[in-house]
Amino acid sequence: MALAQATLAQARRDLESVDDGPDATELAKAELQVRNAEAEVAEGQRNLDASIVMAPSDGTILEISGDVGDLASSSFITLADLNRVELEAYFDETDLDKVVLGNPVEIVFDALPDRTFSGVIALVDPVRNTSFEGSTVRALTSMDTGGVAMDNKILIGMNAAVDVIAAEARGVLLVPIEALREIDAGVYGVFVVEDEVPQFRPVEVGLMATSFAEITSGLSEGEVVTTGIVETAG
């Protein structure tokens, strides 16, 4: 580019030197040199523009897998937005009804066990994923970091546990899951201690988790339920 610009400058000086009274041949030759030099400058500018790699978005360059003079036949720059964190998570296909776009998730990194991050499911693969571990559903979760991902030592490639919140209940009555007795499909009851004697009472159950179940009717706060009777010796 610099050489083309220098050639153009020299051609213009040559043209100016013959402007005062040259013969037609010299003038035509000087004008042709200027046009050729202008064409070289234009071509140099196009080549320079083509050599500039423009990132598709803002981010930080993580890796350049190439050297000056290498022929780039594929992607050779790795770029990442460090203020936007997405996690690739795999769920058992039996949980497909819970892996739904927009469902909130809670994320705990192995390296940060004392902090829980929130996020949402941003993408669910339409194709079942199969591997040696069985059949799974692949999803991408978008995590809310408040724009301070690096301050929290969140690095690309870290492992994390992702829990999907398929339903939520607050301020509800809970009983230990061991206290429930299923007397029919979807029909439950508990033993309520009345005058120190367990009495069976049907209840309606809402959300159920691993340790507790929500009771929507049939039981009042403060009542005592029992998980069963254990005989002890002596």
C-alpha cells in the first residue's frame, strides 16, 4: 500500500513537471502513469481492507491458531464474551417434561460450592443425545452473572451441577416424604398423632421433592405426623 502511494506521488510530480509546455506524447505518458498509479493504490486499499479480520461481536480473543504467512482455510481465532456464561447440560430423557425453554435453573460450580447462580434454559436440542452413559437431553442454560464472571473465577470449561426448577411453592405446609402413605394411585394419607395414638388421615399432595412433600389439604400447621413405629428392646 505504501509503495503504491509513493508511485502515485511520483507520477503526479512527473505530470506537474510537464504541465507547462510538454509535447502531447509526454503529457499522455505522464497522465497514463498517474492513472496506473491510482489503480495500484485502489488495488492496495482493497487488499488492505480484505486483510482486516472483523469480529462478529464484542469479546476477548482466547486463542489464535495460526502464524503470519499461514494460509487460513478455516476458523483460526477463538473469541468469547466473558460477561455472558452459557453452560451445556445433559439430563435424563425421563426429565424431558421439566427441561423446557425458559424454566429457571440453579447452578453450582464444583470450584465454587458455596455459591449458587441462577439462570434459565435457553435452548433444548430437538434430537436425543446417545452416549455410553445412556439416552440424554442436551440443553444450553444461560447464567446470570451480573457482568462479573471473571471476578468470580468462572473459567471456560469448568464443571457444574445444574438443577432445573420445574415448579415452585413458597410458604406451604411440608411433611417428610417418609410420612406419606400411598393408598392408591395418586391418593395419599399420613398418620397424625392424636392423644399419643397415630390416626390415619387422607391428605391432598401438591409438589413432591426428594425429602419433602407439599400438603394442600387434610393437615394443619402444628399437627404431628409420624413416619412409622419402631420397636426397641428393653
